Amino acid sequence: MKIDPSRLHSIGRGGVGGVRPAGADGVSPVDGSGVAGAAGEVDRPALSHYAEEIRAARAALAEAPEVRAERVAQLKAQIEAGTYRVDADTVAERILKPRS
């Protein structure tokens, strides 16, 4: 898609309202931390507490092994030996217990 510079003045006019250029040339100076506004303010992205929790959870998940090989081997050996037992009451309690 080719952009026609002569038509740029009409782009985004609806609903913009509070946008104003920072410099005389209409271009906001940019540094590594954000875009400076007319009063020298800098726009910085901010993550919500929820987003921070998701980021931390993803980082922890990335560090965790996908499969606990030792546990799988232990359970497999119990199943093959016929010694693996499941306590139905414990399973039911864990299903019904709310996660915190």
C-alpha cells in the first residue's frame, strides 16, 4: 500500500481531540523510554497487577520442566507392580476444594 503524503492531514481526524504536537514541526521527540508530550511528559506503558501476575506465572512455567521424569517412572513402576492405589476420598476432597 502506498501512502500519499498530501492526504495525511485527513487521517485520524475523528475522535482525536486531545492530541497535540510537541514540537514546532509537529513531530514529538522520542527517547528510549517513551514519547515526550508538549509539557515534557513521557508516555510509558504500565502493566496492571493482573498482567504482572501472568508475566510472573509464565516465567515460572518456562523454568519448570515439562515432565517430571522421576515421578512418572515411580508411578509407572507402581502400576506395573500392582501397588499403585488411589484413595477415592482424597481425590474427591481435592476436586471439591476451592483453589486459592
